[in-house]
Amino acid sequence: MISLVTKAANEARNRSSKRVLPMHLKQVVLQNEQFDFLNDIVGKVADAPAPTKHEDSDDEGHVKKKKPSSRRKGKSSDDS
């Protein structure tokens, strides 16, 4: 168990992810014969996308939506 989690954490780190996701565990299981008994379980997990660098993406490669401006409209004397 320790070996699986440690290798999955390394996989996440190599992909510049701050979180260990199921796709990282799947990569470890597929790459190491030692964990081949878990192939049926990880077969249901989506494959990891190819590592790419994007300015507007989060750790998992999803494109971040831009937040609307948080400027508040000032209360005018007419709103009273």
C-alpha cells in the first residue's frame, strides 16, 4: 500500500499536480507488474491526459474559467 501511494504521489508530482488523483494510481498500476492484480479496478478509471503546460489550467489540466470582476457598484444618492 505504501509503495502504491508513494509511486502515485511521484506520478502526480511529475505531472505538476498538487493532488493524487485516481488517474495517477492507474498509471502506477499499469506501469508496475507488482500491481497487476489491480488492473480490473483501475480499468474503470479514465486515462490521464498527456501532460501539457497551460497558463489557464489547474492541476488536473482543466481550463479555468475567468471570474467576473468583483467590483461593487457604489450606492448612489438616488438609490435611497
